[in-house]
Amino acid sequence: MNISFKQKLAILTIAAGMAASAACSKGAAADVPQAPPPDVEVATVERRDVPIVHEWIGTLDGMVNAAIKAEVGGYLLSQNYTEGSFVRKGQLLFEIDPRPFDAALAQAQGQLARAKGQLAQARAQLLQAQAQLAQSVANQGRTQLDVDKYAPLAKEQAVTQQEMDNAAQNNIAAKAQIEASKAGVETARAQIEAANAAVESAQAEVDAAKVNLGFTHLLSPIDGIAGQAQVQVGNLVSASSGTITTVSTLDPIKVRFTVGEQEYLNLSRDDTALSRLQLELILADGSTYSQKGRFSFADREVNQSTGAIQLTGLFPNPGNRLRPGQYGKVRAAIGTSAGALLVPQRAVSELQGSYQVAVVDSENKVSIRSVTPGDRVGPLWIVTEGLKAGERVVAEGVQKARAGMAVTPKPFVEAN
């Protein structure tokens, strides 16, 4: 193939242009600066003894909560306390209209008086029957003497047979009179028993009427804080009306919190472990309550549906600042972890149930390592497996760290 001079010249020009372009591209690439390693904040794995602190959600309740209810029906006549105030045991809180119960008591007292009168009458009848019996016995004694006197005389015919028969008949009649008098005495005694029963029944009616009258005064059974009234003066109340108000003893105050079954077994590992717990209460505003609490008791059973058990602690409550129904966190140091390895919690990443940290070696290169975390201690996390004391982990900028890449480490400072 013959190529003309002009064609050769064009090919040489194109080749020279391509070479010059390639040389320029290499020079430009060589002139672009490489990005520096990213900055990350690193924390040193620390080894020290730390207390193991657990927290649970707690609910506050009164030590004693006395529900004030109506025991009898009637109109609420008056409210005699200030809602939310401290009341004393026996203090009048409410009064129900007592007039129907006054009338019932008066009626019962009248029935009692009548029953007592009937008892007195029955006793008098007994005395009379006993007197008649004594008289009958005396009469029979005289007729018996006549019989005893006439009997030998009749054998000697010193008296007529008629006189003997009359004496014998009189004696028989006297004996019959004794039996009748005895029956009268038994009847009188039965009447006394019936009258006694009537008196006891009437007395019971009086006592019941007095109790019902006393129920018209609703008194506080304890010293404590009286709550809001659930009914108003003038309302009709009865035993089925529900709670009218509640009086609670608040010093000390109870805090109920729930722990898992396994955790409970760890806490109750010996007879005194629970009783030694010193409880702290974190209030809803994040502040720590000034008074320390103590363990009181554990519920009788584990909830089968949740696998948890309810524990109760007691906190002093001077001034009744804490009130039933409040929520808070109960905190307690349950033990000490000796020689624990600690890292900031934010240095540990969770992925599908596994945990890992970014470790920076002496050449400032990153490696990703799986770890096994333990309990949390404030902002720190105990690592039980996967790390050694003195190693550096990325605490801030974890998202920038990739396995094998170089980083620029800076000291990590925990934000307050």
C-alpha cells in the first residue's frame, strides 16, 4: 500500500498530539494531592475495679392506703377536712345525715325496754308459781298427816270409813295440786328464758343501731395525707358507692420495682444480700432524691407471663414531698467487678445482635474487632472479651473508620 507524503505527515502529527496529550495527563495526575487520613477520637481501654450499678423503673405508693367508704346509706351532710392536708387518726372527714339512724336507735331502745319489762313480769310469775308450789307441798303434808292418823283408827273402827276415804281423797288432791304447781313453775321458767332471749335480741338491735349511727361519721383510721373527695356534699352515698376518699401514710413511702427472675436470684444469693442494698431514687426531672432507701420485701411469686418479680423499697419522706403515683428510677450498686476493662459506650457498635469496636493500632491503622460487652457503668461499658488494657478504640468518628485504613487519632473527651 503506497502512502503519500501528505498522509505520512498527518499520521505523524496525530501521533505526536496523542503522545503530548498522554504526557499532560500523567503530569496532571501527578500534581493532584492525596486526601489526609480522617480525624477520629480514640479512648484507651482502661482496667480498674468498678461497682456494678443496676437501675429499674419504680412506682411510688403510700405505705398504708386507707380507702374511706360509706358503710350505711344516706345523704352526705358535710365534708370536714381540707383535701390534700394531713389528718390525724380518728379525725372526722365526712358526716352522713344521722336522723334516720337516730330514729332507728330510739325504736330499738324502746323494744329493748319492752323486752326487759316482759322479763321482769316473767320473773314475777315464777316467784308466784314457786309460792303456789310451796303452798301445795304444805297442804299435801297436812292431808298426809290426816291419812296417817285415820289409817290405824279405821282398822279399830274408831272412825268411820267415810272419814278415812275423805282423808285419802284430800291427800290425792293435794298431790295433784303439787304436780300442777310444779308445771306452773316450769312454765314460768320457760317464759323467763323466752323473755331473756327477747332482751338479748333487742339489745343486739340497739347495738346495731348504735353502730349504724356511728357509721354516719366517717373517721380517718390512720395518720396521713387525705386525698381529693370523690363525692360532693348533698350526694346520696351507700356501701356500694365506692371510695369517697383515700388517706395515705407517706413517711416512709414505698417504691415498687420489677426485676427479672435471674437477676432476682443473683440479688438474693444469700439471706442478707437484698437487705444490704442501698437504694437511690432518680426522680422524673432527672434529679437524685436526697434520702437513701432500703429494701423492704419481695412479692410472693414470680409473674409467669413476664418472668419477673416485684420488689419493694422504702424511702424516708419528710415533709411528704413524694406522693403515690409518681414514677422514678431505682438505682443500686449490686456488686463490684474487679479488674474490669472499660470503654465508652459509644465506641461499641451493635449489628444484628453482635457487638464490635474499631481498634487503632500503633501505626494508626484500623481493625474491626468483635467484643462481648458486660454491664454498663455510667457512660462506660465493661468489655469481658475481645480487648486488652491499653488498646485504643474509636469513640468518636466510628462511621469514618474502615478496616485497614489509616486515621489521625485524637484524645476522646466525654461530653458532659
